[in-house]
Amino acid sequence: MDKIQLAIVGCGGMGGRHLLGLKELQDEKVSNVELVAVCDLRRDNAEHRADDAERLLGRRPLVFQDMAQMVAELPDLQAVDVTTDAGSHHKVICAAFDLGLHVLSEKPLGITMRACNLILEAQRRSGKLLSVAENYRRDPMLRLTKALLDTGAIGNPYMLFDVSAGSGNQIIILPWRHDKWLGGILLDAGVHNSDVMQYYLGYANEVYARTAQWEPVRYKPGGSSNLSPFYQEWYAEMPDSIQATAEDTLVSVIQFESGTIGQWTSFCAGHGKGMGAHAIYGSQGSMIPGGARSGTPPKLYMDGQPEVTGEALLGLVPDFHLDEITAKLFGAERMGSYQMPFPNADRKLLAIEYHEFAECVLTGRQPEVDGLMGRKAVALCYAAFESGTINRPVTLDEIETEQANAYETPINEHWKI
């Protein structure tokens, strides 16, 4: 099998998770990626990830702290996987394009719209590929949800609900998720929601929102989440409390180009019992979408009829088939649910992203989530932030063309862009 030579740039927690995706491809004997280098400004992080790569993949990649030096010493290097913090994405990705490399970027594509636009301009100059690592949509249960919507299982979609609450005043995994200059939790996690909503229903057109910060001080968590093991090595560095600068609450009404209306609420300061509710209502029925990395199947409801879920859903979408690599990693071309631990599903989705990216580099085809689609996901988040700042509905076009930018202006100034 042909393989591309790739380097991971950014050797923190996300870089470690991506290594597990590479191992998944190798273990299943479908790897089309050869990891030849890791790069990080912190040498200790890069050395640590190189050690991990040797343990997981059987070969230790070279260690660098500078991309230009890396390219000079590795003339056959074709691509980089950028897993740095969101605030540095525009610098790292633009530099990678200028060095002649293809780029797989973790989400969000950029820290602001201006950052995203700088990245897209650098890509145009280089003529290289850009893929954004939006992993939720690649889950078999979200693929099944999309197939049901596309086949008209609930008729014409009228209304979408995406509502969640929790976290109280705890630090959510790591302190930077409460730092406005690094995007904050509503961008870092919210970009998943915005991508999935637009995957299901098409592009959003207009947003009216309120945002707030209820918990200005965040405290070191005593418990753990599904993602905590990936970041455990930095837990000891975490202070007992931090001053949060990013908003923790977003309440929005979204108008999609299709005419569907959405209600997106993310309340990351919810004390007591957490909650989450997701549903799509249409002209003939309603559906609870499938869960990402949980194997939870969609649930379909028609007026006066019993719930339809799991394998019974497959009869409604006879043409639904997962792509070859997803089917290989998850075990079937068609499935109504699956059962596996969260970490297993997580690394399989990362493996799918890697495999698609490498195939695009090798064949020249375009990735599913390209730079324009990655910008759309960021734009929906910023439309909510801007609307909450200027107290009026904001269109996605205003955001993507930087006509509405009161909220992001200080962030651009912070990063000098």
C-alpha cells in the first residue's frame, strides 16, 4: 500500500490521541501513513510523543522544534497533522503551506474568522490540500442519522434542538478551555455541534444569540471524563483554580438556508444534574440523532407509531452503506448500533480522518471537510458570539467576510492578525 510521509506538529494531548489513530490503521493493516517526525516548541513534549510513537508503532520518529528545519532535513515529507492549540493554527498552517506541505488540521480551523481566511489564502497560494479533523460526523451512528434525514424518514425538517448543561465551576479537562484568547469551551467544543448541525441540515444562514459568563473562577476537577486519560500527564501542572476569560453560556436561534430553525444552547456552568437533549422534528415525524463515540442508535418516532431504533432502522435506508475503511474499523458495512468503549471508538474515528487525508494526498481528490467547510463550522460559533455582542441577528456571510467582527477584534489584536 502506498503511504504518505507525515509529521505531527503539536505534541500535547491531542497529538497523543492522534497517535492512537495511526496505531489503529497499522493494527488493521490498512495504514497509508508513515509517521516520520514530531515537532513541538516544547522539546520535552516532542520527545515524549516520539517515545509513545516508538512504543505504539514500532518506529521512533525524528524530533524537531522548528518546521523549516524539519522540512530541510526530510525532503520527502509530504504533509503535517497540526494538533497545536487553536490560537496558533493560523501561524503553523500558513507556514506549512508556504513550506509546500499538505495539511490535516485539528478543529477549530482557526481562532477567528480572520485566522481562517488567512489559512484559506495560504492554501490557495500553495495549491496543497487542507482537511479539517471533524470526527463526530464520521461516526457510523451519525452517518445513519444523516442517511435517514436524506431519505425523508421524518419528512421536511422543521426544527432542530441541541441543548446541554453541566460542568458547574470545574475546569473542563484543561485550563486553556476557559481562555478567550485560545477560543474557550464554546468554540473548542461548540465547533463539533456547529459542524454536525450543518452536516445534517445544510449551511446555516442567520443566528440570533445571547452569551454570558457565569463562572469567572474555575476549579481543578477531582473527577474524570472520557477524555481525561489523554491529558492526565498535565494534570499535575494544573493550578487549584484559574481566572476564566471565555464565556461559558450560549443560547441561540439558528435559521438554516433550507428554512429549518434550530435552537442551540450550550450551558457550561450548570451545577447539579447535567443534561443533554438532541432532536430533529419534521413534517412526518421526529428523530433523536445517534450518539458520537457511544454506539447509541438514532430513534425514530412517527405519529401514533412505536419507536423505531437499532437494526430496524436499516430497512428504511436500503442504500445506506459505510465507506470501506469505516466498515473495516467498525466491523460492518451496515449497522444500527455498535458496542465498544469510548477510547476505542475515538481512535477509530481519528484513524478514518487520517486514512481519508492520505488518500486525498495520494489521489488528488478533495477531503469531505475541506477548509471552506471547516470555516463554516467556526463561522456558526462566531455568529453566536457576535450576535451576543452587538445584540442583533447576524448572518453567516457577515461573519465569513469579517463585516461583523466586534467580538473577535480583540482576539485578532491579541494574536496580531
